[in-house]
Amino acid sequence: MDQNLKTRHWNAKTMGQNLRTIDWNVTTMDMSLSHWFDYLTADYYWVKFDDRIFYALKMIQAIYYPLLAIVGVPVNLLTIRILSRGKCGLSKCVTYYLVAMSTADLLVIILDLILRHIPIVYREKFQFLDSVPLCNIHAILLYTATDWSVWFTVTFTFDRFVAICCQKLKSKYCSEKTAALVLGTATVLSCLNNIIWFFMLTGRYWLKNAPGFCDVSAGVLLSPVWAAIEFFHYIVTPCVPLVLILLLNALTVRYILVSSRGRRRLRAHSRGESHRDPEMESRRKSIILLLVISGNFILLWAVLIVYATWRRMWNLGYEHEFGSVYVPDYLVELGFMLQLLSCCTNTAIYAVTQTQFREQFKNLMKYPFTPIVKFVQCCEQLNH
């Protein structure tokens, strides 16, 4: 029995040492959730702390991703419905942007969360995808929807910047027609930007969690040309949007602070006026909505941006002057978890910052139960 126990531990140790194949620096062994749990809880002294965090995140994802899908789909559908009714006290221009952002988030939840990450977590249930040669087409749709989610946030940020800081341009730019044109242009350009994935990736699903989730040849993986194309993609989305959002927000906040001090000085010299300033209250609400949405995007995307950029440099043999640049594997898992969470948080942001949206949301949630309430009230009246 002792000999069998030693053999078992030796085999487990060998498995642990060969667990990860260096390719995108992610786990490539076909492991089920029971294996993840075993490696997380067993006293295998050769399993590193970083690996235990990796296994813990895989276990959390088994609950986190389905729950996020169950919440994210109906919540985004409700948000689109509420905003489309135009009863939230927002201009039609702003409504266009927010509806577009919610629609893009809904597509990301379907294409990325439901059709990509859940099959990866429950890979033993989705092995049939190996025989479905559609991964590169799926990649085009997924990355296009992700680009829409990111760039619609940028266009909304720029629209609010113009509305607050550029009064002369506001009447021309902040209109329904301009919003439709800007959103349409961003939609077309995002589609064109992601066609390249059809040629870069294969049609075979890899079912591994990496920035490129389809199988890819070694020639593409190690090619400087393809690396340049991939870097360009990361620069366009989401690095450039990140910089633009930070810049626009900084300029907007600076303008509001300067104009607020000027208005307070002017109103201090006037007499017989109310201390309430409707214009500044409107600006304050706009900047709160803008900063919360932009800050949410920046915080939840930051980890994935760092990991994806570093991963490509590592594959090309990049080394720091003091040695190889090491980033733990679990960061890619955490990055995807945070990035997908960003597709479900905008509804909460609207509810917190917009009173009328909150009221509309409550009414819509009560709507399915209205006939039941009326029926009960009618029964009570008949009994009396």
C-alpha cells in the first residue's frame, strides 16, 4: 500500500511538472473542474503559489461566468428597452450613444462570455467544438463586438466633451444625426479592422484561455509580421481608446473646474438670486455619468491590456535588460473576468447616477407582476 501511495504521488508530481506547455503561457492540459479542485486543495508541495491562484480563479469562473451571463443578458436587454423609450430625461443624442453601448455589451456577453469563456471553463462538456471549424469567423464577430463596446465609449466621451467644453460646436455636433453618423462610422471601421483575424487564426477551436482563443500555427505565432499586425490591433483597441478617454476626461474636468470658479465669482457679486445654479447642476450630473463610465472602462480593462501586450513580446523572445519579464499566468484569467464584468456594470452606473432611469427600471421590473396585483385587488374588493 505504501508503495502504491508513493507511485501515486510520483505520478501526480510528474503531472504537475508537465502541466503547462509554453504556448501563450497558459495551461494546455485537458483538465476538468475536478482536476482543478484537486490541484487547489491537495498538499502538492511542488505546486507554486501562482499556480494555486490560477486554479482558484478557474474554480471561481465555474460559478462566476454562468452567473454573469444569467444577470448580464436580461439586464442589458432591460437597459436597451428603458433607454429606447426616451423617458430618462436624457437628450436623444446621449440616448443614442448609451443604447449603442448597451447593445455592444450584450453582443460581447453572448459572443465572448457565453460562446467562448463558458465552453473553456466547462471544456469537457464542449469537446464537440473541436469538430466545428468556425473559430476564426467567431473571432471576427467577437472582436468586432468588443471594438464596438470600446469605441462607443470613446465616442460618448467625446460627445460629452464637446457638449461641456465646446459651446460653439455643441449645437452642430451634439445632434441625433451626428450621433448616428459617428456610431455608424465606428461600426464599419471596427468590422474592417477585424477581418484580419480570419487569416491570422484557424477555424479550429482551441478551448484555452488566451488572447487568441483559436488554434494558431507556429509560423503565425512567431512571425514578426503577424506580431506587428497584432500589436496594431492592441494599439487600436484598447490602448488608443484608453489614452483618448483619459485625455478627454482630464480636459473636461479642467474646464468644469475653471468655469465653476468663474460662475461662483459672478454669482457672488449678484444680489437677490437663488444660490441654486441649474447650469452647474446639469454639468455636475453629466460629468459624474461620464467619469463613472470612463473610470469603469479603464479599471476593468487595465489588467488585460498589460497581459496581452506582454504576452506578445514574450512570444517574440523579448527580454528585459535584467532578464525575462515575468507576468503570472493568472493575470490573463483575472483580466478576462474584469473585462467581461465591464459589460454588465453600465446598467448599475445608470441606476446610481440617473434618478429617472432608476424609476423606469423599477417600473419595468414590476410590470410582469402588475396583472397579479390587480387580480388580488379585485378579489379583495369582491370579498368586501
